[in-house]
Amino acid sequence: MRNHFDTSIPPNSNPQKLLKRIYKQWRPDYVKQCIPARHEIKCMNNVCACRTPEIQRGYRDLLPNGKYGKKKYHRCGSRACPKCHIIQKNKSVKDKMAKWPHCSYSLLTLTVPQQLYVLFRYNPKVMYGLLKKSFADAVKEFADECFGGLPVFWPVIHSWNNNMTLHPHLHAALSNGGWRDGEWIEPKNPYWFPYDKVLERTKELFLKALLKDRPYLYHPYKDQSEVYQLIQKHIKQGKKGGWNLDYSPYGSETKTVTDEHGNDKEVTDHTANLEKLLRYLTRDCLAAHRITNIDSTHVTIEYTKRRSNQVITERIRGIQYIERYMLHQLPKGVPRSTPYHLLHSSKKAELKKAKKLFDKQRQESGTFIDHWFEQSEQVVQEHQEQSDKTIGGYGNKPHKPTRIFFQNIRPRKSHFTYGRASPDIPNVK
Ligand SMILES: [Zn+2]
């Protein structure tokens, strides 16, 4: 028997539409069987309501004929919504590109043992918070030892695997160098990062912080004393226990520059590399290209196993898919990323100076003609000319169409008023 859901979908289609379709099909069953948390219900509601009359707020544009066009609804703005996440991601990458120094960066990956996954799942605020803090402190200690400057450090929580099962780990961007007394100090050795020592120190600080404050940690099958035994046992373990820290200088993008003699040569393009790194760190757990089919009962996903490079096709129940997706939705109050060291809000002036220094270096590097810089200037000029032509009296300000905003307020249920009889019945004394 076929129903209207029985159509195969092409790969690389819109992730929001895919997710919305999955939610509409299996949300009622999921709510009944799995009893989701409040933030999970909110996340499903947001995705389904995004840019639909359900959101109740929107606007209408003024058309050239003097009439108002169709109603357009606002987006939900939730980080769990793929469409809104892409908009937020582009904005945050643009912001960071404008603020961070364009130097060389490394990508760090910190993995935790499988026995602690449950604690990360049920206590995300405490566990991720302390892990990020101890990781940042350990990195700072060794940066002080190696070059003594304040580096850029930005850890981000990623909790998924290729097949969307739970795999909590931290990815972090770390600058190869740091700011000290108005100068940018770079380590002599490009592979300066002592990852084994940093991992040991991170574990030490993490365990100390967990045992010092003794926060209440929830475990579905264990009581508090057993939880602390589990923590002590698995944090002290070595590399074979599941702890791992990967480190590599990030990016292979190059650009061509011409020197004073007119010879072209290839140099590392730090700007392109930084943008690539930021896009990797801010990506979402939902990869739409991995969903190959949705039928009336199951979702089919396709992914490659990391070590063997083997392509695996898995057909899972719709509810199970939602369950896996919900593992990666963090509740309110748990930030996915935290800025440390040079990115800290108290170091704004230093960060600005570092950014300026690298911009100056790029422009004044000998008598180089930077092709990228030339091209970007050309594009800006063309854009300005175009906008001047299209907008007569507005100057360089972007033209915004006239809009009328509206807000539909749901009619409240009429309440019965106590203490007064209906107007039809006279009050009896
Ligand atoms: Zn949305």
C-alpha cells in the first residue's frame, strides 16, 4: 500500500523541509513513546512553525501598483532550525572574519571515553562547561611555556557522529602564536603544541573541578557515589581509555602573489583558511545529503565510516531518527561555543590591535601585489556603482522596500466570570 509519503527524495534537498517532513510524520508518535524534554518539544515546534502562519508575525511589501503584496511570515530564529541556523552561521562567520587576526590556525579535537557519554548527555551544562574551561586553562599554561603570548582559543561542542549517534567531543580553533606587549609572538617550531601533555593536564584539571565543587550529576541507573567512582576511574585512564587529542595546523589554501620583479609565487592564504575553519566549526549536525530516502515508516541514511572509508546504508525507524537528532539539541543556557584568552570580552582592545597588525602586514608585505586584495576591491567598486545607479536619492545606503508589519494575536477563550449572574437572569435578593 502506498500513501502520499511514499515518494523518494533527491539527495541535497532543503534540510529544513526534510526535517519538517520527518517531524510532521512522526512527531505525535515520538511524543507519546519517548516523553521528550521541554526544549525538545520547543525545538520541534519551532522548525514546524518557521515562516508559516503559525508564527503569527510578519510583514507585507508595498508593490509598485500601490497595493500591498502577500503576507510573509517571520522566521523562528531557533538554533535547532536548519534554515535559521544557516543564517546565524553566515552572520557569525562574517563577524569573526572581521574581528579575528588572519594568521595561521590549528584545529584541535578532544574526545572523551564512551563510559562518560551518559553524563554528558544528561548534565550538559556542568560537563561541557568544565571540560571547555579545563581545556582552555591547559592550553594557556603550555602557550605561556612555549611563547608566552595570549592566543586565540575558541572551543565548540560537537556531539554527533557520521550516523548522528552520540559522540561528545570538542573542536577548537587555536592561533599559532599570541599577543604580548603590543607584538604578535610566534613559536619557532610550527608543531609546537605538546598534545600529550595538554591532554594529561586537561584531564587533571577536569577531575579536580568535578570533585572540588561536587555538583549534582544525574545518571539514569547510578546513584551519586557510583557516579563519582565512575568519573574517577575513567578520567584517570590513558589513551586506550578513550581519551584523545588530535592536533594539526589547519588549511591548505594558497594564493598567487606577484613580487617586485613581476614573478608569481604561491603563498598560504590565511584568510581563506580561517573562513574554512570557521565554517567547519559552526556546522550543524543535520547533513541533508546523508538522507537518501523517506518512506511511510523509515528514514534511509548513507554515510562513510571514517577509518575504513566504507559507505554504509542504514534504514532506521522515523521515531529513532528523531531520537538521534534530539541527542544533539542542547537545552537553553548551554552555549555551543565559548571564547577564551584573546577572544575574551576583557581583551577587546588587544584583539583589535592584533587584527590591525595582520591587515597591515598583508598590505605592506614588501611590494607584493595581492591578487585577492585587488579582486575584492574591484568587487566592492562594482557593487557601489551598481547600487548608485539603482538607488537615485538614497546615496550608498541600501534600499529597503516599504513594509507594513502585522501581528496576529490568538483570540483568548472567554472566561466565565464569577460573582455576577447572567444579564438575562435578574439578581434575586
Ligand atoms: Zn526557523
